[in-house]
Amino acid sequence: MPPSSPVRATVALITEDRYEHPAPGHWYTDNILEEDRLVTEALAAHGIATERVSWSRASTPWERFDAAVLRTTWDYCDRFAEFSAWLERVSTRTRLLNPPALVRWNVDKHYLADLRARGVAIVPTVFVERGDPTPLAEQLRTHGLDEAVIKPAISGAARHTYRVRADTAVDHQPQWAERLREQAMLLQPFQRDVIERGEVTLAVIDGRVTHALCKVPKPGDFRVQDDHGGSVHPHEPSAQEVALAERAIAACDPAPLYGRVDMVRTADGSPAVMELELVEPELWFRREPPAATRLAAAIARLL
């Protein structure tokens, strides 16, 4: 454990109700606690005290924190209106990291269009806006897709995400229509690389890649999240993958303090961004503790 310096600032590590005071002994919550322990110890070396706080705890005096770092607010998709209102309030009382404007931009996957416009390679994406009555089968025909993935513009952990085929699209029409009544949807060609090799994820701290992993779906599935049985494996990123991840982060405005870039290899062998995670990404510090040290140094510099 690194030596602590005299306390000169206090930072909130923001989580959600389930993980604010979890009982130890379950692998999932133990991972969360280990991640925050690494960040806490790294910040202590800079004289920065920490407190783990649920974003929705009404009694929190946010102004007593010099900054608040979004870490594991993984319920925000299910409580989006409440989370958005909280974001507006807390940003007037303390410094939020990543910045609120960036969070608001990143929660809606329309940001992929902005990345594409800024020269960042993304997985081909069609945005189908809320209320569009076009049946899913017709959308697939229009865009020449035999197999695709559909997902909401605002979601996480593969929530309401489905793999669909043109010949069975009618089976997914009820979910498609229901989701479009609520919000926009994304239509992306299915990337076979996800099931053949997995999804590569790169952690980027202070503008530079610190480490990479490969997320692999369980047999018979395409979703790589551990919520759905996916697993995580070591990965040595290629120069092309590192360049794409850092280019994607550099295309953000304002610049993120931390982020994760998820990418796949397209049919021509080149990487493309699947998603950019800037709100509450899992960064796997437990697999690369020096990355927590880099994050702490960047926070200390900002404060």
C-alpha cells in the first residue's frame, strides 16, 4: 500500500444504492470493492481522501467534495430521468468527472454519428428515430442486412439488445415496435468477429491507452457482458487498435479524464469502434493496477 500524504482534498467515488455498502463475499461486488480500493489507495498517495457514495442518496452534501468521480452508477439506464435530473443538480455543487456535458453526450448512442463525422471508424450504424413506424423486416431490406443487432440509443449491459435475421425479423417486431415508442433504436450489421474472436476493449486514462482486454461471449451467445455469461481475457493491443482508441477519445469534447473504447475487427480486418464508454465504464484496474495510479495522478493534477 503506498504511503498517504496529508489530506488536501476529498473526492466522492460515485456508485449506486446496491453497491454503496455491499456485503463482501460475492465475486461481483468483491470486484467492485477491489477496483475502488485501488483507486482509493492511489489517491491517498496524493493526499486525496475518498468516500464511496450512491448517486441517488438524497442526503449527500455534494458541495463538501472537491470532485465526484462516476464509477459504478450502473442503474442509470433504468432510472434515466432521475439520473439526468441528478446530473444537473450535482454539477452545480461539485466538479463532476467525467464532465457533465460529456456524460450527457455519451449516454445517447447518437454520439457514434459524431465520432463518424470526426473521422473515427465506427461499426456501420443506422439510427431509427423514435416513433418510426417502419417494420423491422423492411428496415433490414432497405439497408441490405441479412443479419443485424438492434439496440436502444440509451441502454447499457446489452439491455434490450437482440441479434436478428432478415428471415425471422417478424419474431422481433414486438420488441422493435415497443422500444421505438420510447426512444430511438440502432441497427448495426452483425459483427461475426465478436463470436469468432471477441470484443476488444481498451482503457484510456488521461488520453493514453493503459491496457486492453478481450471480452468473449459464452458459447451460443453474442453478448460479451458478464451479466450474460461473457468472460474477460488478457489482450495485447495492436498499434492500430491503440491508435483508434486514442483517436476516439481525442475526438470527444470536452476531453474525458478516463474512458473505455470497445471495438471489433470488421470484414476487411480493420478495427472499428463499437461503443465509447465515458459515463461509468468498468476499467479492470484489478488486472492493471498502474492504471489506477495514472487515474489518481490525473485527478490530483486537476485538483
